[in-house]
Amino acid sequence: MTEKQNIEASLEQVCNDKLFAKSTTYSRLLKYLVKKALLSEDVNENIIGTELFGIDYTKDKNNGVVRSYMYKLRKKLKEYYLDSNQEHKIVFFLKKGHYNLSFISVSDYHSIIKSRTETISISKKKLKVLVGTILFLTFLFVIINLVISKPHAIWKPFFSNSTLVVISDQFMLSETDSLGVRRGTMYKEINSNKDFIEYTNKHPNKNITLTDYTLMSKMAPYGIKLLSEWFVLNKGDYTLKLESKLTFDDVQNHNILFIGQYKTMNLSSLLFLKDSKVFTTYRDGFKYVSNNSSKAYNTKFGAGLKVEYAMVSSTSLSPGKRALYFVSNNDIGVIATVKNFTNIEWLNNFLEQIPNNAQSFNALFEVSGLQRTEVSCKLVELEVFND
């Protein structure tokens, strides 16, 4: 018999088997694919669907009938060759994901099946190892996240309750210059509507008016970025508010996180360091008075170096509400302290200096450096309160 005759005989043998005898659709599909293979014509999903099943793909480009039939035909052929007691000279083979049928020998077919079985077996073993590794790493990550990386109690209220992040801002005014041009300006004496009224009453000849905008320094975007990353890490959230818009109701109903300069404080100036027995603001920094001795910590400039001072104050403002202030009269001090207090390793080292896990304290830091990065932040004075 010729090869073509062997193929046709094998086709008749398959179609007469009980798996195909009652499945005219799959017999038709197999005969069609054999015919195309004998003619060396390539086929694809659209060709089969159009020529054999009359599918109009212009109406439905995603018609999956042919894919479904091909999938089931592969399963039927595999079952037939594995279960059939008949001898086979030729095997009709459909490679997964392909539509063209191949004619291969029985020995080649069994080699393919054996190779697939071994591959699946090995893959299952690797999969089990992989799944086990992933589960272990996931468990380890959860433990680290819950135990090692758990933030100190000073941060807990801010992650679990309503928190307001307050950003210091400077009132901007409009003033007519000597050329008669209106320009934006700032007065250190004016940082609220009340200040404006008092100042203009004392200086009626000043041609200044209020504007509808305020000014923030670069510590605002950098500080907010650090706090946002910290809150996301600890699954917390907060609301933003400018110092110029802060009210007593805000303080009573929220935990307060303040970042900025004390020289631009309005309402916050009444609350910041309110319980301190040793600290006060002083010029461009802070004053520390204890045991009849007094120390002034003000910004210093040197050759290629700037030294400034920043205060971190953790306190209670209203029942059940906490406040945390990051305050300096310069940007670098605010940014450096926020950066460190949102670094779990640095924070844990600092909190070892707080006795009895107290949550309320005033900590003064010396911050050295001219740039936002690579600055030192050293604790110089500490006041702790009994909660």
C-alpha cells in the first residue's frame, strides 16, 4: 500500500471507532484536516471555520467554535491511541495550539507522550517546591511586618484614627511699589487676618491688601512625600490642611501632625510646647532653661556648613487625641526629622532613650548640612512627660 492508502485506511479505522462513530462533527473535522494535510495546505482557525462550518467571522471575530472543536478532537485522538487495542501504522497528531495535522509513526507518538509525562511530573515537583517557598516567604513577611516593623505607640493613634496633617504656610500680601506696580510680598508681622487688621490699623498709610493665596516652602512637598509613604506602609490615611485654615474644632476632633516653621504658626503657636517646663522658641531657634542655666540654640552658618535646630514634640491636645509636631524655622530641620521618625530602625534607636515607653516628649535635634540629603541629626536636649 502507498502512504496515501495507509493514511486513508487509518482514517477509516479511526472514524469507525466508538469514540468517533457517533460524533459526526469530529469525524468531519478529522477528515477535513487529513485532506488538507495530504494536499500540503496550511489551515488556521478562520479557514476551518469558514470552509467547514460556514462561520461568518465578519459578524463575530471572537467566535470560538473552532477552538472548542479542536481542543476536544485532540482529547479524542489521545484517548483513542492510548486505549485502542488495534495496531496503528500511522498516527494523526495535532500539536497543542496548532491547526495543521501531522502524520507520525506510533513510536514517535509514544516518545512524545512519554516526554510530556516526564515533563509534567518534573514540573509538578518544581511547582510544589515553588509554592512551598512562596508560602514560607509570605509567612515570614507577615511576621516581619507585624512584629519587627511594627511602629512605636507614638504613631499608632495616627494610623487608627482621624488624622489631620497641618502644613505651615505664610500669608501673602499685595503691595504697590514705588513704580506703582502691585506685587506679592510678605510681612513677618502678618500671618493671619487678625494680624493684618492690627497691622493696617497701626500703619494706615501702608498700601497693602490681602491675597487669595499663601506661600509654602520646600519642606511641604518633601515632608508630605515621606508621610504619605509612611502612612501607606502602615495602612493609614490622613487629611491635609493649611495652618492658616486650622480651627479649634479641627484640634478637638482630629489627631494633629504638624510640619513646618513656628514663625508661620497661627493657632498652633498656642499649642506647640504648651506643657514644656524647659523649652521655648527663641529668635531663629529654641531656648532650653533648666536648673538655673540657660542655653540658646539658634541657626549657625560656617564655611560650607549650616547648623539648625528642629523640635519634635509628641503630646496630647484633647481627650483621646494626639499631636506630633515637626518644627524648625528652616526646611532642612523639618525634612530631616520627618525622614528619621518615619524610619523604623532610626526610630527604635531613638525611642530607647525614652524611659518607660512614654509617648509624650519634646526632643531637640541639631541638624547639620546644606543639602536635603546626607545631613546629620543629633539629639541635644530631651524633655519627657509622664502619660
